[in-house]
Amino acid sequence: MIDILDQQIKKGAEIIKNGGIVAFPTETVYGLGANAFDEQAIRKIFEIKGRPQDNPLIVHISRKDDIYIVATNIPQKAFELIENFWPGPLTLVMKKNPVVPDVVSAGLDTVAVRMPAHPVALKLIDYVGFPIAAPSANPSGKPSPTKPEHIKMYFGDKVFVIEGQCQLGIESTVIDITSDPPVVLRPGGLELEKIKDVLGNIIEFSSEKLSEKPKSPGVKYTHYKPDLFLILLRKRDDIEKISSFIKDHTRMIFVMTYDFDVSFQNQFRQKFYSLQVDFIFAGSDEREIAKNLFDILITKTTGYDLMIFEGVNEQGIGKGIMNRLKKAADVIV
Ligand code: TXA
Ligand code: MG
């Protein structure tokens, strides 16, 4: 690892050891981390994010065996998942070891744990010498950051940022392993198909049917909202259905997925000839689209009052992408 980066990681570790918070890259998205055992530091995370007090944080560890520091009563199925997918974009909700402060778990008797697959994150945790509790590094309700410049846009110089790249671009898959069969609390960077191959049966929790008391507090809040009106267009052929929403807006950006078909663009321009419309390409497959998703929602909104984002197939990480887009959208057609 290059020296400058190592210096940054060391500086970040010092800040965390002194009770501060640091933005650091993981393979999914940027995290905003503090020492998981430092209650005061954890409170700073909630404060700077404007995060509701009842929404718990994920605890990040750098070695598999460190789960014993934060969790107890770990079921066999957890070990099977860990063996197959850690380090990686999989978060496991397990019984909390009572030594983990209640602020981290927002008072729940469970704790969410993950070992990230990013050398910078792993090194930071090692230098700190404690597990790091970290939510995504965005103000509550905003899209998750995947680049250092997103954090600067959100927080200015208020948090120290360690440089890095987030390869995947969407957050980890969260599984509640205290239930049998285990329950998917959030689809994400690890494909559910792969988890099913290991565990057999899992229950998919539908975030669209919100119950009075959701199993994962995070699912009940507004999320990922960009700074303009967002339409999620499941199928390109359905543009008739969005005409009524489009006419209230004048400056549009159309985010295309899978192919950047110019004849479609011309047709669309002709149909809405009185309006300004620009087209951008999110990517030709789900991996590329996931990587670009939050950057588009954060940085490609400037100068527009409407974004139309084309949907993707709801399989593999496409499921995670659509979960984020459905939450971000004002209208889904
Ligand atoms: O990829 C990721 O998971 C990123 C990186 C930084 O690791 N982190 C992340 O954290 O996305 P956050 O806080 O934005 O999302 C964590 C989700 C929330 O929906 C939260 O409600 C849920 O995990 N969660 C955390 N602890 C939980 C628990 N004990 N029981 C149920 N859900 C929990
Ligand atoms: Mg988040």
C-alpha cells in the first residue's frame, strides 16, 4: 500500500482512538466510523448524520474471530455464511454481546456485524484495535457516498476522509440470522441467490409492505432522496405513463440502463420537444450500474428538476439496485 495512503489510514486511526469520527472506503459504500466501544463517539455519528436514535449501526471487524467480541449465541448458519462470504458485502444480525454499548444497536438485543473486503477498511480497524461502528457516510435520507468528493459535498471539512474507491457501489446485504429460516432485511451487494445456495431457505422481507414494527429499523425511514423529482421507469416502452409528470418540469435528465440507444433518445426528444432533456448512461450490466448508481443520484442532478431513471432486472445485485431506486423515487411506473 502506498505511503501517503498509509499515513491517511494512520491519521484516521488516531482520530478514532481519540474519540472522533472518520469517513473511510469499504467495497460497498463509504462508512462514517467510530470506535464501537466509545459511546460518546457513536453519539457524534448520530448527530452529524441527523440519524434517528432508533436506527442501529453496523459493527465492522477485520478478522472473522472478532465476532466473539461483539456477538453471542452465534448459530451454525452464521459460520457457514462467514466461511463463504467474509470478507465481503454481507452483514449478519446476531445476538449482541452485552459489552457492546446500547447506542450502537439502538437498544436492540441484536447487533449487525460485517467484515468488509477493502484493504483500507481492514487496515483502519487493525490500527484502531477495536471494531468500528459505521453507517453509510451520508446525511440521513440522502444517497450513500461512494467517492471522497461526495463526503466533501455532504459534510465539507467537518469529517476527515480517507481516500479510496468503493468497487461495488451499493451497501451490503443484511441478513437476520437469529431467525430460522434467516430473514433478508436488506438486499444488497451480495446476491441472495448465492446465500440461498449455502443456506437453502431464506425469507425475503418486503420493504414495500411496512409493518407497524419493522424488523430492521432502517427500512421505515425515507432514504436515498436526490435533490430533484425522481421517476423510476421500469420499462423504456412505458414513457406514455410518465407524460403527466413530465409536463410540470422543464429540465430533465434521463438515465438509461443496459443500452444507450440513440434512436430512442431522438424519439423521446421529439415527443417532449419543448423541454430540455439530456441523456446519460448508467452502465451496460448490473455491476456497472450499481457502481454508478449513487454517484448519479448525488452529482448528476445539478441543473435539472426531473430525473428519469430506467429500472433494471430484479435478480442478482439488480435486486439491491431496484430496492434503492424504489426508495429514492417520487413516482414508480
Ligand atoms: O455496506 C454497508 O452495509 C455500509 C458500509 C459502510 O458497511 N453500511 C451501511 O450502514 O449501509 P447503514 O447504517 O447505512 O445501514 C445499516 C442497516 C440499516 O438499515 C439498519 O437499520 C440495519 O442495517 N441494522 C443495523 N443493526 C441492526 C440490527 N441490530 N437489527 C436489524 N437491523 C439492523
Ligand atoms: Mg445508510
